[in-house]
Amino acid sequence: MNKRHKGIQAKQERAGWIYLMPATILLVVMSFYPIIQAFITSFRTGPSSRMKWASPLIWNYTRMFQDKLFIRSVSNTFLYLLIQVPIMLVLAMVLAQMLNDKDLKFKGFFRTCVFLPCATSLVSYSLIFKSLFATQGLMNHILTGLGILKENYNFLGTPGSAKAVIIIALLWRWTGYNMVFYLAGLQGIEYSVYEAAKIDGANSWQTFWDITVPLLRPTIIMTFIMSINGTLQLFDESVNLTSGGPANSTITMSHYIYNNSFGQGVANFGYASAMSFFVFVLVAVLAFINLKVGDTRD
Amino acid sequence: MIKKNRSMVQRRLIPTYIFLGIVSFLSVFPLYWMATAATNSTVEVARGKIIFGTQLANNMQKLLASQDLWGAMTNSFIYALAQTIVALFVCSLAGFGFELYHDKQKDRLFGILLLSMMVPGVATMIPLFKMMSTFGFLNTVWGFMLPAISTAFLIMMFRQNSRSFPVDIMEAARIDGVSEFGIYWRMYLPVMKATYAAAAVITFMNAWNAYLWPRVVMTSKDAQTMPMLIANLAAGYSVDYGVLMLGVLFCSVPTMVIFFILQKQFAEGITGAVK
């Protein structure tokens, strides 16, 4: 009897591990192994068919920080990050607060509308915005029609406005996405908590800072990490909305790395790997800082 | 008295209605415009026409003449469907194992697997490309989906949701002689239907919309997906906006349909792992 029981337990033990195996093996082979491989390749140089060790070994990394175009792609990416992410998250929070009002009518309608952009693919919306902001596009028609512009403006052909269009497009696509997180978080807060605050004489601003923000902290950190992660990997928009142009003024890190590995011209897997490893370190460090800053449990 | 109160509340909300109205309009308008442009000629689009026109058939003809639309649609459907089915099976099995058979070692392993969320797609693209070409997986459904099947996000989602699974009935089932896999297949799977639905929606959408990796691994024209096809449409020197927006419309319809039918599951799928 005892023996049989042990047999059953061993079977259970084995089953538990077997269940984990396919997912674990795939993640190791498709994620952990490649990142180590990328790190090794980042010390090599030459065309992909006959690569050799770089000398000095860190050559690709030295080159990276002298490469004006790479530095521009980094600063572009950070520009998108620093301007777009805060605006988007604040807007998402405002919308979520509004939609969580118990007296609001047509809630479902508003929520569906704001959420709808998430259903379009990144390539699709990039192309829609590219067309809307084309020199002969609808935006120019509206702005000249209203008398704001005298003549059609080449939005995507001018560095400053091209960046602005990318930021506007990103806001359009991702605000509703983040709102869904906040809305889910807000709906988890008991209404009685707010009632109690009201009785204690707190105004709505105080209620927001002293009740809502602390309770939503994990969600807010989560959205921050996801947005940083996503922005650092921006690719589809840079490729399809502006093609990185004009003259590479809007190119992102991922786009530049892609061009160096699979774009036109000579593929340089060693150099591209060094840059991509740099992106990996950035993502990891920023996520770590975010978790540390957010984790101020008193 | 109550009536008056209600109208006062609604009056307070007037700025909210206006703001939400504007945001809703701005959210929907680009998609409405895309749909109208698909029915207009490129000249009409450039003239700023924003109502539906009569050029749909014409645009369709041009689109079919320049691109293998049905081929790309079929590819996208097959790849996305295959990825969804396999990813759901692999990740739910792992989530089930991590939560309901958990011990210290498994928890540690889970922590390590979570680190994969930090690995950006662009960093693994070159080694994965080499791997896929070594195995002859370029331009195949395997090349498309293998890197995307197992994700920490989906495993976490199934793990979190497994907490509500009644552990007691597992013991009861074991006593009744149900095998370990039988517990997963005949008990866990039906109970977790809602989680599977949410996971399926989000996985299908991600697979359908994927662009960077498919562009790397699907090098042949016959293997291209819808996002790649519409990117090609826009790449030429003279872009026909009517035809381009019709392509975008085709690329968006499946995900839009899913969105409207399964919005709740989609929202749950997005936020699925945070609980």
C-alpha cells in the first residue's frame, strides 16, 4: 500500500516536470541561447560567411559609440520615449478615471471607441498615418482649409514634424491599450473607499493621489515597463511611416540594427549583434530601475 | 427631487462627455477614413474626399493585379492559427504545471523564464535567422512560429488564472484512477475555457500583426504575410492611396472582427498576466 502510494507520487512528480518541458525548452532555445549567441557574435566581424574575431575584441562596441547614425537612432528612440510615454500614460489615466465614473452614460460606446485602435496592426496604422500626413494628404487639406497653413506642408519630409507625426501615431495606437490596464485596476477598488474619503473631506485631487495612485502602483509600474520596452524596440513605425527619413532623422535603434543585418548593402552581423546587445542591456537596466523605484513598500 | 439630482449629476459630467466625445472621434476617424479611401481613386483621396466612393471594384482589380492578396491572406490565417493552437497548448500546460504541481525548484525555474521578457526581438533576430536557415525552416510555418510559441507572458497568464482551479478535485480524480494527463485534458481544459479564449484572442492578434520576424524569416514572396504585403504596396515611388488603403482594410478586417465580437476576451488577454 505504502509502496503504491509512493509510485503515485513519483508519477505526479514526473508529470509536473513533463508539463513544463516543452515551454522551457522552447524559451531556452529561442530566447536564452540566441541572446548568448548574439553576445558572442558581437565580438566578431566580417561578412557572415567568413567571420573572424575582432581585434581588439571590443571593436564593435567602440565603433558603435563613434557611429553618428547609431547615436542618432539612440537619441531618436529616447526622444520618442521621453515625450510620448508620459503623455500617453497620463492621458490613459485621465480616460480611465472618466470611464470609471458610475454616473457616466454610454460607457461601453466610449470605451470601445478609445480601445479600437488596438485592433489595427502596427504596419496598418503606420500606413494610415503616412497617408493622412502626406503632402497631398487629408491633414494638409484640413489645415489649409482652416487657414492654419498657407500651403501644403511636407510633414514627413521635415525632421521635426516627421518625429511629431510618429509621436502622434504612437499616442493614437497605444493610449487605449494602457487605459484598459488602468480601468481594470480602478474597477478593483471598492467604491466604499472613495465614499469614506469623501466623508473625511478629501477633495478629488487628494483622493486621486492618496488612494488611487498607491492602489494602482503595481499597474502603473507595469505599464511603464511595457511602454519603455516597446518604445526601445520600435521598428514597424520607423520603417513604414517615415522609412527612417528624411535622411535618417527619425530612424530608431531596431530599424538601424535591421538595416545593418538584413537591409540593403553589406550585412554586418557582428556589428549589428553588438548594437542589439546594447538594446538588451538598456531594456534590462531600465526595467530594473523601474521595479526598484516602484518598490517603495514602506 | 431625485430627478433634479440626476440632471445635476449629468450637468457636472458635460465636460467629461465633450472630452470623451473628442477622443472617441479622433480614435475612430483614421479607421473610418481608411475605409472610405479604399472605395475612392487615388486622385479623389488626394483631393481630400472623406465619404465612400464608387471605386472599390476598380481598386480591388488593381490590388489583385499587383499583389498575391489571397495568397498572403491564406498564409496569415494558417500561420496565425497554427501559432495560436500550439502556443495555447504549450503555455497552458506549463502554467498548469507551475501552479498546480509547484515546488521550490519549479518556482525558481519560473523566475528564470520570466527573464526572457527582457530579451528584445531585435537582439535574437540574427542568431534565430541562422538557426532557422540551418534547420531549413525559412519560409515555413515552423520558422514563423517557433520563436513565438512559448512566451513568459502566456505562461504567467495561465499560471495566475490556474489559482482558481479547485485542487481538491484533482485528488478525487486521482483516486478514481484518472491519469495525470487526463486531469489536464478532461478537467483543466474545460474549466479554464475563459482563460483559453482570452489567450487565443491575444495570441492570434499578435501573430497576425507580427512584422519584424516574418520579414526576416519569410524571405520568399510565396510565404509573405498580410503586413508584409501592405508594406510592399506602400514602398513604391508612386503610391496608389485607394489601392493601399484597400490592402490595409483587408489586413485589418480579421482583427477588427475579432475585436468587435470578443472585446471582453481581448481586454482580458491584454491584462491577463496582471492579477
